[in-house]
Amino acid sequence: MQKNKVENLILGGGLSGLSVAYYLGGDYLILEKENEPGGYCRTIHDNDYVWDYAGHFYHFQTEKYKKLFLSLVDESEIIRQRKNTKIYYRGRMVDYPFQTNIHELEKEEFIECLYDLYFRDKEASYSDFLTMLYAKFGKAITEKFLKPYNEKLYATDLHNLDKDAMGRFFPYADFEQVMKSMGKEVKKTYNDDFMYLKCGTGYFIDRLYEKLDTSRVKLGCEVIYINENEKWVKTNDGMTFYYENLINTIPFNNFLELVGDKESTELSKKLSYNKVLVFNMGFDKPSLKYKNEHWVYYPSKEQNFYRVGFYNNILNQDKLSIYVEIGFPKQKDNVDIANELEKTKRGLKEVGVIDNNMRLMKKNAILMDPAYVHISTEELKLVGKAFGKFEEKQIYMLGRYGRWTYNCMEDCIQLADDLARKLKEK
């Protein structure tokens, strides 16, 4: 059995794994099970259509990481957009977020939402996501959009989620903000302005990858066992790699299974999340109704999907090119992709994205497993305790799935930078 020793062994060659290697430099090795880097940040090119594994948009809050992005990509490849997002609600379009645009509803529904928002129980206590929604927004806003949409997104009972499950990404609004939004445009969400790449987000990943010592990246190499005490991992090609520091960016539930002891296996089973089926679809003509929207939310249970993103509108292209997202619970073992595709096509016709004169030219399906982590108070305690135990053994969790959290691409880069600095200072 061949043995190798490395100072920093990195599991996973997605954005977080590549970023921490970039900031570490020196003695590192990335093990990536796929034959190309990028993880969920890969891009598919199929003739005229450019699709990410899921929509990846850049909206930097920190100048340092914005500069990194701009230094790696050609300016000519960047598309800058002012976000145009809508909610398809009862056959009409309402601006997102719903809670600050209730004045766009029919008069009776607007009054109902405003009344419930004003007279909500401001002193009510809440310990989970759903009770938080009722307490902060009232019954009407919650039941018309926030509850049904998030049930489709997370594919779970919202009582199971922590009240702050989405952190800063959730668009809160109080009565005063709702009233102000009726008179003028106000800043709505954290990503009102965003950048996208003509060649897809895989272009940025490729440029970042080129900055590394690619001889220190082993593609098509899957880890099958981790010995946390003796500090080595075994891969599917029979190799054993010893390490000083282990940096894990693969999903934490999968990492725990690779450790394989009783405590880790039990924790892995307790972790909650949902899956997302993504259909990328390219048509021969533009949509007659969706000409400017970048993505649209669908709260109704009549459609199987919760969101549709319009690549062609983002990239200023003609022919309709979209991604469609459908949520499934963790326990859903076999997703019938063919059946979901037929339901998706019916649903797209129902909401006017496509019509009978449009022909589907290209398509693919991607099952993200896991997709959204379900953050709860109990799991936060269990995960935090496990992180502490692993860190005592120089095992560090990194990335959206490695850290079992909800964050954006910029967060992943920043956390990688922070960890690299910490390891260098040891």
C-alpha cells in the first residue's frame, strides 16, 4: 500500500477547497472525486446554452474578495445586472420580497395583509422558523407566500427549522418598511445588484484553479475512509494519504460516514437537509411573457417547482434558457426524473413560461444531495460540539456543506482565507 504525507490535505475541489489552497500555498493536496474541479459551481455548455449546476451570482460585500474575482476574470466576460425578481401569485406578478410589496395585491388582500401585519402579536415568543414568520409578519403574509414557498423550498415542516435558519439572507421587514415601500423604491435584499459570467460560473472556477499548483490536485479520487486518530485517509484507488491538517469541504454528513465510528454515524443520521432536482432547459424561442425577469418564485403547490431562473434574460440572449428547481425531502430515495420533467413542462405552461409553439431543444437534470441544510437549535449544538472535537485533532470544516450552514460564495472564499491564515500562524 503506497503512502504519502502532506501538511494540508483538502477533501473536495469545489470553491472552498480551491480557495483555501489558493490562500495556503505551500504543501497541500486536494482530493476531488469528480474528474473536474468546481463541485456545485460547475457549468454545462450545450451548444447555444450555458447552465450552471444551479444559479450562481456574484454580489460581493467585501472589497478584498471582489478584487480577487475581478483579477481572475476578463472584464469582457462579466454581465452586470440590477436584479429583477418576481413572485407568481394567483396569476399575476408581484415584486419580491412579498412582504414589502403587498400593496401590489388586489385591494382586499392588501388590506388583509396590512391589517394582520399591524395587529400581529409583537410580544409573541418564537423558537422555530414558522412561529417566527407568524410573529413577525402576521397570518395573511405568512400563509399567502412565506409558508407555502418555504415549504416547497425546504421540503419539510417549517417548525423543524431554527428561527434564524436563513440568517442575513432572509428579507425581514417591519410595518414601517412596508409603508415606505409603497411610496418609493427601497433597498430590498442583499443581492439587488449582481454580476454573472457569460461563460457561467465555471469560468471563475477554472481561472482560480489555474492559479494553483495543479500537480497538487488529484481529480477522480474519492475518499473511502478517514482515520481521525492516526491522521490518514484512504482513497478508492488504494492510496493512503497521511496529513498534518485535514480540511474537509465535502458535505459534513458524508464526512461523518467516512469517519465511521458509532458517534459519527449516529450524528450523520440526525442531520436534516433536503434535496433539490434542477432541470436546465433550452428552448427554440423566447418566452412571450417572461422577457425581463431574472428569476421568479412560485409558492403555489399546483406547480412542482418553487423557482425558475432565466439565464437568457440575465445574459441578454434571445432563446429561452432556464433552470427549474424542485425540492424533495432527505428521505426521498428515488426521484422519478422523467415524471418530474413532465410535471415541470405542464407547470411551465400553466404559469406562461412556455407555450405549445415552443420546442424543448436541450435539457439535463442534476440532483443536488444535499442542497439546503436544515438548521435547528438542536443540530447547531450537536454540530458545534462535533466541530470542536475534530478540531482538537487538526480536522477543520470548511464551506457551505462542510460547515453545514447556509451561506454564499463570498462567505466560502472569506472562510477559506480565514482558515488559511489560522493554519499558517500555528
